[in-house]
Amino acid sequence: MYVIRREWLVKRVLLVTAMVVVLGLALVVYFMVKESIPAFKQAGPANLFSSEWAPGEGRYGMLIFLVGTLATTAGGLILGTPLALGLALFLTQVAPRRSRALFSRGVETLAGIPSIVLGWLGFTILVPWIRELSGSSGSGILAASIVLAVMVIPTITAISRDALEAVPSTYAQASLAMGATRWQTIRRVQLPAAKHGILAAIILGMGRAIGETMAVAMVIGPASVFPTSLTSPTHTLTTKILMEMGESTGVQRSSLFAMGLVLLMLAMALIALMRRVSGGRSATPEVVE
Amino acid sequence: MARIFAVLGSLRGDRLLVEAPEKGITRHRFPARRDERFDAPGEGIKFHIRDLSLFYGKRKVLENITIDIPERRITAVIGPSGCGKSSFLRCLNRMNDLVEGCRVEGEVLLDGEEIYGRDGDVTSLRRRVGMVFQKPNPFPKTVYENVAFGPRVLGIKDRGVLDGIVENSLRRAALWEEVKDKLREPALALSGGQQQRLCIARVLAVEPEVILLDEPCSALDPVATQRIEDLLAELKEKYTIVIVTHNMQQAARVSDYTAFFLIEKQGDPGRLVEFGETGALFTAPADERTERYITGRFG
Ligand SMILES: Nc1ncnc2c1ncn2[C@@H]1O[C@H](COP(=O)(O)OP(=O)(O)O)[C@@H](O)[C@H]1O
Ligand SMILES: [Mg+2]
């Protein structure tokens, strides 16, 4: 009797928990949509997605910031992915077995560095350095991309490492036994077999880069203009919201919600993409007997 | 069965080699001085193996294996589980190099050349000595890409050449008729027996001289097993074949020569008890331990 009761209770508690989570998500979306409506109604979509941000003149365009978000994210991934993949390959193929755990722990520690610390290092070291080298202000998409790269590397490394480790060793054995070299085996067998996991890792890294605010805000400029180069100040969706949130009212405030909504949709699209990618063929298909 | 015994009977007699390891032969990893007797390999001997010992770390798992593997014949390696059959096979294409802490002593000559020599090129050795594993392990690629893998690694890019190699290899592995309409389908969708023949085709595609098979039928049903055995009989016209099997009937059915390995007591390394022509070994074993094993009173 008692056991059955408890079982029932546990089920109920889990159900309620799940519902709270779903409800929470629904509330977030509902709230974002509701608060964005004034901007869409009074300014209109054409205005909101234009490239001019001048609230004093009734211009609430977010294109500059959207481009900033996409550019810094892409930059972070372009710089970070090759390094992360190289690191994952090093951890799974090259590092002596005994030191692998140590290196892995190192990567996980890197993932735990607060973004404000990275932003601060970017602001105090990276930006002045770029300024000196390029003769520009130093802050901008390049600096933001580098900071984001450092942030996504641990994520992409850890998940790619797991995907590579999940590739059955029998594949590598077959390849090596045919006289393929270590590198040919990695390139032609192990990377293709792990590609779904690696793609998922990149998408997860992308999610992290898109949403990052503090670290980017410290090195991006800021300025509400299209960047003229990789080293000229600009803004991203997140940094723009951060800068404006305290002192905006009315339509301007609502337009910030619209930016948040766009960001939310980008993130959801990424999650859907990841589902499709990693939900496809798994990295370790069973041998069909 | 009747046929097999007829064949076995007719083959009785000439024992090939049962050589006790001689005392006083110096063993070293890279032979600085090679015993004269082995300088000129005998007619039709593919592998000359002298005093081969194998260690995993401190543990010795093979001791003083001396054996000649005849060319273009099927040599079966039998023995109870754990006696080092797989380890022995992996010595012949240096797959043991991949095991951390593994060490090999003695000589392994392929066509008279030391494969563990200082300038031994492992990749070209493995191209000459292909390997088929216990569990079919095709790559998670298409049927075509599995067979084309080896040639591609060798740098062959020409589509026509690849097509030819793929078809040829699949034909030789007796798989072409079954998969010629499925070349673009995933290899993992084939049956277990087809997958194993695909693995053989994949090895054939790089034109090896020797094929090592480690219990290739242990995951297969009797029909699929039969097909592999038939295939081996065809392949021995061109290739030297060494097959590990725990199935004595299979050894008797398919092989020309049989080597019997044994661990005598717990903790001992595996040793070669008897090596000879298969018919003789199964009908009139020279060693009492062999007899006990093949009559099933052992291991
Ligand atoms: N990679 C390895 N590392 C350490 N010991 C091993 C390894 N492979 C096999 N062994 C040991 O070597 C012995 C012989 O194994 P194996 O060659 O697989 O025998 P068999 O194929 O005859 O069953 C066994 O005791 C096994 O535990
Ligand atoms: Mg074995």
C-alpha cells in the first residue's frame, strides 16, 4: 500500500515539475510576444528590421544588431571550431592514455570561466593589442569573435570528444589493418563516423555564442552603426538590449522586446536544427545481423 | 562429411614441421645476426617464424613459437580460448603495435624479410597482409565506399579504375551478385554473412598476398559460414591464408595445415604444441595433448 502511494506521489510530483517547466517556457514566449506587439503595431515590421536606430526620430531598426550578432557568432565559430576539433582529436587520438583525463579536466575548467572574466581580459589585453596592430579603436567584431571563440572551444571540444570516443574502435582497426595511416584513419573513418555528434557540438557552441552578452559588450565598441571593418565598433542584439534596457520606455522599450524575441527564435531554431542533426543516424549504428 | 574424411585420409602422412625450440639460439628483437639456416626461405614458405615470443607489459602470452606458414595454402590455428591465437595472428601484420606495452621477440620473416626490422614499413606490410576480424566491421559507409576505401587510401581517384576494383573485389569475395544493385546502400544494412564477405572484399581490393582471419565465422549462422568456407577454398589459389578458429570441424574442413596452440597451466604463456598437415594432425596427432584436445577431452 505504502509503496503504491509513494509511487503515485512521485509520479505526480514529476508531472507537476514538467508542467511548471513547460508553462514557464510558454510564459516567456507569451510575455515576449505581448511586449513586442506595441513596437510591431506602432513602428511596423519594416521600421523594426531597418538599419537605422534613432529612437528620437521614431526609428527602431535592429538590422545592425542582428548583423552584429550573426557576424560575431560566425567569427567565434570560424576561429573556435578548428581549434576545438584539433583539441578533441588530440584528446582522443594523440594524448597518452594516462594524461587524457588531465587534459579533459583542463578543458572542462576552461568551460567554467565566468564570461565577465573573459570580457575583462578582452577589454584590458586583447582590445589594446588589436588597437596597436591595426591602428583602429580595437574593439569590434574581431575582438568579440576571439572572445567568443575562447568561450565556445570548451563546449565544442567536450562534445566532439565524446562523439569521437563513441566511434567503435573496430572501425579504426579495420582501417589501420588495411595499411591506412593514423591520419588517413582519422580523416576518412573516425571524423565521418562522428560527424553528427560534431555538428551537434558546433550548433551547441553557436547557441552559446549567440546569447553571450557581457563578454561581447566589453569588447564590441559599442556603437549603433554598421561596422566599417572587423575592428570598428558596432553592437549585437544582446549588447544593444543591455545598453538600452535601463532608460527606455514606450515603443523603444517594446522594440527591445522585439529584439529579444528575434534572439529567442534564433535559439529555438538552433535547438530544432540540433534535434534533426543528432536525431538522425547515430554515431554508433548497430551491426545488423 | 564423408568427402572431408576421404580428403583427410588421402592427405595423411607428410608431417611438415614440428621443431622444438633449440637451446642456445640467441633471441633479440632486431636480429643482428640471422641464423644461416633461415637466410634462404624454403620453397613456397610465406612466413618464417622463429622463436616468436610476445609480451603484454610484463606478461608473456606467447613463447618460442617456431613455425613456417606455407604459401597459397590455408593454415588453421586452433586451441582453447586465451591461448594466444589472436595475439599470434596480430604479430603477422603488426597490429599488436597498437597495443600499449606490447613487445615482440624473435623473428618473423615475410618472404625472407624481417617485418619487425628497423626500416620495416608498417603500412606497406599491412597492405600485403590483410586482416578480417571476428565480428564483421564494415565502415558506416556505402557498400561501394567500403570496398573503395583501400584503393582510395592508396591514392586512386579515377572513377573508372575504382569501379573496376570494386566489382572485381566483390566478385572474388562471391558477393557481387547479391549487392550489385545495392552498391550505394549502407553496408550496415547487409546481413552478417554479407558484411563479413564485404570485409573480405575490402581486403582483396588492396591486392594483398596474405589474408589473416580471426574466427571470421563465429558471429555467423551455418549457411553464412558455409559460404565463407567455400570462398576461402577459392581464395587459396591466389592468397596465403591463416585462419584462427575455435571450431575444430572448421579447421579440418578448410585448412591444409593446422597449428595447435595451448596454455598448459594457468599463467603459462601459449606455446605451439603441434604443427602439421591437417589430415595427419587430426587423424594421427603426434602429441598426446593434441589428441586430447581434438577428441574433446581438454580445454
Ligand atoms: N590487448 C591486450 N592487452 C593485454 N592482454 C591481452 C590483450 N589481448 C589479449 N590479451 C591477453 O593475452 C592472452 C591471449 O589472448 P588472445 O590472443 O586473445 O587469445 P585467443 O585468441 O586464443 O583467445 C589472454 O590471456 C588475453 O587476456
Ligand atoms: Mg581470439
